[in-house]
Amino acid sequence: MLLPCLAMGFGLDDVAERARVLAQSDFEAPEPVPDFLRELTPDQHRAIRFDPARSLWHDDRSRFQVMMIPPGSYYSHAVRLNVVDGERQDPIPFRRDDFAYPDDELRNRIPADLGYAGFILTDTKPASGERAAVLMFGGASYFRGAGRDQEFGLSGRGVAIDTGLASGEEFPTFTEFWLERPGPDAEAITIYALLEGESITGAYRFALRPGDTSAVTVTARLFLRDAVEQLGLAPLTSMFFYAENAAKPMGQWRPEVHDSDGLLIYDRGSGEWLWRPLVNPGKLQLSYHQVAELGGFGLMQRDRVFQSYEDPEARYDRRPSAWVEPEGDWRAGHVVLVALPTEAETNDNIVAFWVSEQRAEPDQVRELSYRVSFGPPSIAGQRLGRAVPTFFGHSNGGGEQANALRFVVDFEGEELAALAPDAPVVSTVVGGEGTEVLEHFVQFIEPKAMWRLSILARPAPGKILALRAFLSLEGKPVSETWIYEYGAGNGSRRQSD
């Protein structure tokens, strides 16, 4: 298709015009790379190594450089890459010699015009001068970020379409990128991307400012080809296999395995912070959290102690949290959490996103702006007591209760730590429909310097056990609201069965 020429002084409007024109015709899927590349296992694909000395802007004085990702395995097609330098937009040609291949046979089969599957932005560490990966684009509309001294974990996505619905999910993809050449003193870098899919096209602007927290300001303009039942905005995708809120699956020796351990939501309208621990469910779990006015949401990795994972290779203790803050008015909608059952840590099975109550209709144009921050769990700015581990098991203490479960939640935070151990902290616990709360109480746990909430609850036969709880002092909340669902196939799975 003949697309309009780029305007002088390249910007989001140029990408948006391309997306607008594409939306007026049927979707054309990107041409796949040769079968032998798509048939590579993930380990075989990782054996193809990019030479950092061939990074884009390696010879410049800029703090930013770009490493290329080869197609193959999960990366089923190449993308178009361009450099924007003032008024120039120059394509980045594929160079086979950018990579070291595990054997000559594979190298000789690589087409000279193959292209790249994506790229990794690297930044210079201020103390050591070493280079570290801070942002990666590769596969569909996925992008990963990391703060200083962190490793890639969960991902952002351009958009999520019908995720978790019985109709099946659509995966639009970024097909072309434009990277603005940074100046020698630049502290931020801007990337533009073109999104294409069966139901939607879009133009994106990503402005990255790395540091202890890597903040990415996202501006998007979306063009609907067709109606979309569930248009997920600012989506985050992660992995949760198991943690202390479930027994380890048979054969697993590590205490915990996850990239994120909970969903955090801030409802600016009510002032409430909500924390929902993640689970690996027995069947698909789809949850909708309505808020009066969205202040932010994110998938967090709160447990950052190595001993919780005991994995020197995966280093789950170094995985970042991600926090989405909307710009403008994001009223009238829901934060949606999708949890899929998984048998292995190689599968991303958690998705969280925002869905507006405004229906996504054909020929509609959506504009949105938000900031997604990758960094430590403190990035949300939540100062109330935070739920850290959640434990559960059969009832104990005070006699057995038939079909009851004991939930134990530890809360930590600056304000809680400042309280005297005998402070009159009380708990409020509410059960959902069919959930009977039998007892609940709070105590200070001196060895951990935390406040512990203990709940004994019982679900009705065949019903989900649903709980909401928080701590307060003299009528004022001193913790976030902990929410949990268990049972009917939606709790923790495979209790070492």
C-alpha cells in the first residue's frame, strides 16, 4: 500500500497519519520469517548473540545505545527500524555480522535482508560506566523496562484486545519504529511506533527517562477498524507460578517463583488503595475492579529478598514492579485482572489493564496518555501499611471449624513501624456473598516488626470465598485494603497433588 510521505520535523502526527490510512483497509499480517528460524527453541534463539560493539550509536558520546534482537522462535516476523535525526528519517539496514551464531550452518542460512525482530536500549551506569539494558521492544506490542540494578521481568503492551474472553484474544503488533537520535547530553530518549492489528491501528510515542526508576511516558492515538468487545488500555503482562499463598507444585524446590506478586490499585475518587495478591488459578480467572477515578494501577514485585526465591540465575528478587499513572481524566471504567493457569514459569499468565465504559466502536479514534514506571515497589508512592506475605491453610487455634480456612496477612510500612507494639490497631474484615467471617484479630509480631492480621472464614458450598480487609487506628485506615478470592477453581492450584 502507498502510504503518505513523512512530514518535515517527524513526530506523532506523522505516525498517526499512517495509522489512520491503514485503518481504512483490511489488515495485512507481517510476512513471517523462514520456518527454520520460527522452529528454533528459546534456548537455540538465545544462542544467537548480538555483538555490543555493533550497537547503534556505539561511536557517539550519547549515554544511549541500541542492541538488535534477531528474529526466530517467539519472534516470528521482522519489524522496520528507522533513525530520526533532525529532519532526516533513515532506515536501519539489517547486518548479519551484527550477531555471533552457534554454528556456521545456521549463519549461512540467514537471509541477507532478514531484518530485526526488535531492539534493546542500553544506558550508562553513572557509577561504573558499565552499560545496562533499560527498555526492550520485541514481539507483538510488548515492551519491557527496568530500573537501575534490576533485570527485565514483566512487560507493558501497546494494547490488549479481548484478553481473557471466550471469543479469543487478538494480538496487534508494532510493525515499525522510529528512534530519535539523542544528543550527547540527553537524559531522555524518544521512540515512535506504528501498531497494526485486525481490529485496530495506532500511533505511539514513548519518552524514556531512565534512572533508579525508568519512567516511560506513553502517548497513543488509536484507530478502530472494527468494534472491540473489551479494549484493554495500558496493559501489563507478568508471570506468577507460586508463592507463600500456595503449596509448591510437585517437584519444585524453590520457595517462590514469580515476576510479580500482586495487583495494586489506587482509587483517587475514594482515596482507597487496593492490594490483591496474585494466584495461579485452576481455571481462567477474570476480575473487574471498579474505581470512581483511577489514580493508578500496577503489578508489583514486593518480595525482594533473595532467600524467598533461592534462584541465582533468574534473580526474581531483582525483577521490577510497574506502575501506570493516567494523564487526564480516566473516569468510568474498571481495572481488569486476568489470571491463567500455568504449569511452568516460562508462561506469562497474568494481565492487568484499564477498560473504559465507553464502547469501542468502528471508525472511533481514541487518544490517551499515561506514564508507566519500572522500578522498586515504592514507585506507587503508597504510604499506608502494605500487605507483604499472605499465608493460608486449614483452621487452627481455638478448635477446628469445618470447611474453614485461616488467612494470615502481614502488613509493613513507615507509619505502622512507628506505632507502639500495644497500639489499639483493629481490623475490619468483610466477606463477599456466600462467605462467612468466623473471626479476625490483629497482633504485633516483634521478630518481624510487622502487624499481623489473622482471619478465619468459611465459604458456602460451591462458592468462591471472597474477603476484603484493612487495619485502622482510632477510626483512621493505617493500611491498604487487602482483597482475596479463593475456591471454585479460582484459588491456588496443585497443592503438591
